[in-house]
Amino acid sequence: MIACLKYIEQNNLHSVIIYSDSTIIVNQTNATWRIKESSPLLSEGLRARELYTNLCFGEPERIIIKWIPREQNKAGFYFDS
């Protein structure tokens, strides 16, 4: 998620939809779920949320992050090794 958000930032992209099959990443980045202090990935989760929030400030529709079932995440199959 962080690499994706950095790419959006570096290329000044708008109207982007990010699909992920990880409910925890989608909901924590969207701030629907809190990131637990005990999470081993606390710093990465907070960094993703900060990037997302900063990129969308004043432009909430700039980036939309959506959950999709793993079976529908064709790009995810390339990274699932």
C-alpha cells in the first residue's frame, strides 16, 4: 500500500482506485479500523494512513481504496508466491 501511495504522490495522479484483498489494510488505511498499538506492523500502517490522508486532504475522491475478494484480485496472484 505504501509503495502504491508513493507512486500516486510522485506521479501526481488523481481519480485513482486501489483494489486490495486485505480487509485489514483497506480498513486501517481508510481509518475505518484503528491500528492496534500492539500490531507488529504499527509503523507501516500509520505511514500508509498518513500518506493516504495527506494525498486526499481537500480532495476526498482523489484516491479510493476498495476491498475485493482474493479470487478477483488478478494482480495479487503475481505476488502470491
